[in-house]
Amino acid sequence: MNESNLRGNLAELLRGGQAHLTLEQALNGISPSLRRVRPEGSEHSIWDIIEHLRIAQDDILKYMFDSTYQEMRFPNDYWPPKDKTPEEEDWTRSVEGLLSGVKRLIETVEDASFDLTANIPHGEWRTYLREILLAADHNAYHLGQIAQLRKRLGG
């Protein structure tokens, strides 16, 4: 196996693009007025999804690197409160936090001294690689949801 290729492919997957949207593509040009709109028949706004992605990715990173990790309650702990009306600083914090988490995952992947296939010491049978793939898959899924919401909202 060519480990360098594997690491490069994983970093590419985390960045998005090609068959997946990048975060930047998903969010580019969204009017601030549309960020918190929940179209009829939709449970979430674009901000709800971005904040969910940030929370879930932070949880994955804590699971990977914090030996005192405590499992969160699903679904309540993974989504912002329904009655929360996000302000500009909430949007900025969510987007920056999500990007920061992606950067940390990419740095982990690109660190050739880090054994991606090792079991997480406190993670039962799970490996770092499994968690990285989980984060990439989860992000891609929800970025697709954002694309669909944007179409419904006309933005």
C-alpha cells in the first residue's frame, strides 16, 4: 500500500471538491437573510446544518484525542436549539469552527508519523482512520443538504 497516496486522498476527501461540494462552494453567496430560514417541510435551516456539522465534527475530534471523552446525547446535543435565532457572530463562529476542525483533521492525516490505522486507546475497536472517514462522509452528506436547501430558497 502506498501510504502517501492514502494520506493525500484522505486530505482531498476532507477538503471536498470533485464529486463533493467544498464548504466554500456550499456557502458562497448565501444571503444572510436566508441562513436561518426553514423552508416549509424542512426541519433545519442552513445555519442549523452548519452548526450541526461543527458540533458533530468537534465531537469526533474530542473522541479521537481526549481520553476523558464523554458521549453526547443524540440527537439533542448535536443540533442547535430550535428556538435559537442565529446572529452574524453565531454564523461566523459556526463556519470558522467547522473550517478549523477540518484543518485539524487534515493536519492529522498529513502527519506521516501518525498511525491512522491504530485503535483509539479509549475508543473500543475504532481507529483514527474510521473517525476521519466518518467526519468526511458526514460533512459531504450535510453539504448536499445545504445545496438542496439553497435551491428551495432560491439562493
